[in-house]
Amino acid sequence: MKKRNLLAFILLGAAMSYCGDDKTDKNNLFSIDTAALKEQYNPSEKVELSVINTQKKAIDSVVYFVNEAKAGTARGNAAFVLPLTGRKLGYQNIKAVVYYEGDTAETEGRIELVSDVTPKLLKYEIVNIYPHDIQAYTQGLEFYRDTLIEGTGQYGESNLRKTDYRTGKVYKQVNLWGKFFGEGITVLNNKIYQLTWRENTGYVYNADNLQQEREFTYFKNVEGWGLANDGTSLYQSDGTEKIWILDPQSLKEKDYLNVYTNSSKIKSVNELEWINGKLYGNIYQKDAIAVIDPETGAVEAVINLAELKKKVTQHAELDVLNGIAYNPKTKTIFVTGKNWDKMFEIKITE
């Protein structure tokens, strides 16, 4: 009896192993034909898809999916034309489900969709220079009722403060606990939203008195970097090319965009500011600002502010440009950096 059970177990194991291998073999029957495909496309182009059928199987149809959403069906192995208009910039994961001889098999591929906009290089002029706290590791900057709101980082040193931008004087401040590293801030509906870096936690304050009203957990496990709003939704960067669009009440994801130029994705999008219908984003370690179309993620322009760093006091703790605040009264932009002793009011020109 024991021998029969052992034999049955061995045979069952062999059968299960064979079934697994058979499935793997099925999915090796076909592959997406990449011979005519490019690595990168722009939204005005189309992609012609078909599968390679080396075993000469009788294909009934091929169903194509892009990023898990059904894109369409081709009869037999006819070419399937995939328009790219309206798709998000970034990687397009393509899956072909092949129906053949009463069976199915799957094969996958990928292309990258980049912007069709060539970024302009914008110029700027310095309007004024103001003092800035050299101890402030600036992470977020935004005007609210003529008051400059600033969020700072570093463990044990992070805080949220109200500042007189003309003098640099801090007249209201709340500190974060030592285990939290403060990041981007934005003000919407008399509420200040503040992110933390790796703690998956954010805070909401009353904008009048900086009284903390609620704590929230991020909608998914991402890092907190920059934060801005368009008057309705929040925009959160996470250190990659992705910017998440959030509902300010639930703090849940509504949508997202990927930041791209006409040649590559732009990683490390940091502090954000909404200015006249566009997202302005610091690019970490680049001392530059990208002007981003919030509908598509395309970088429309770049402002190179590297020269500003040379105009501040040089010291051991000096770090990168970070902090963008638009003043609607003066229609100028205020920028500073991590541990900079100056803040610059600038006007952008073509």
C-alpha cells in the first residue's frame, strides 16, 4: 500500500511538472515581432504590431492589451495598428494573447512613449534678493495671503514656518518629531498639507495658526517629495518621473502623469509649484526648474538657475536649489535652496 501511494505521488508530481512546462512551452510558441519597432515613439505616431509564429500554428486571432487594458483584436495574424494619441507618456507594456488551434498563449513586449515637445530654454532676471535662514533645509515654499509658508527637512530639524519674506524673520513655527523628515508643502482651502520623506505620513494644518488638524497615510508606499495644487487637486512627486494627482479630502490617487522630454523621462522631480496652469518642478541635483504640462507630463521649458547658487554664501552645508513660490501680487517667482542664506525674486522671460 505504501509503495502504491509513493508511486502515485511520484506520477502526480511528474504530471504537475509536465503541465507547468507545457504552459511555459505554449508561451514560447509566439513572440511580438520587434523587427520593425522602435524603442521610442511620440504621441502622434502609430505602432504596427504582429506576432512571430515560428511553429506555423494556425492562428485564429490575436487580442492586444496595452498596460493591461484591451486595445483591440486582429484576425489571424494580421497586423494590428495601435494609435498612441491620448496615451500617457512612459512605458507601454504590450501583451498579445494568441488564440490558436483551440488553445491560447501569451507573449509580451514594451515600447516607450516620449513627448513630442522640444523644451525651450527660458531666461530670467533677478528682481530682488532677500535674506533667507541659512539653517533652513528648504523642502517646500509657497505664498499664502502675502505670507511665505516654508517647510524644511532633516531628521530632528524639520519644521513648518511662516516667514516675512522681506526680512527672512520667522514669526510662527511648528516642529516635526525627530523621526520625521519634512518634505513638500502646499496650501489649499486654508489648509496646509505637508509631506514627509520615507515615513509614508503627511500632515494637514490650519493655515491661520499652524494647528495640526489631521495626520494621513499615503495612498501607497511611495516617498514624499514635492507638493502643489491647482485649486482643486493635489500634485505629489515621489522622486521618480511620476507625479500623482490626489483628492485633497481622501488623499487617494485620482490619476498620475509621467514627466518626459522629447528624448527621455525626467527623474527626481522634487519641489512643485502651480503657476498659471503649469507645474514648475525643481529637478533634484540639477539646479534647474522644468515647466511641465499637467495634462500630459511633457516638459515644455527649462530654466537653468545654476548661477544663483554662486551668489549665496558658500559653506560646508550648502546644498541644491529647492523651493519655488509664485507671488500672484507681483507676478514673480521666489526661489531659494537648501541651506541658502539668500532668496531670489525672479521674472521669467523667453
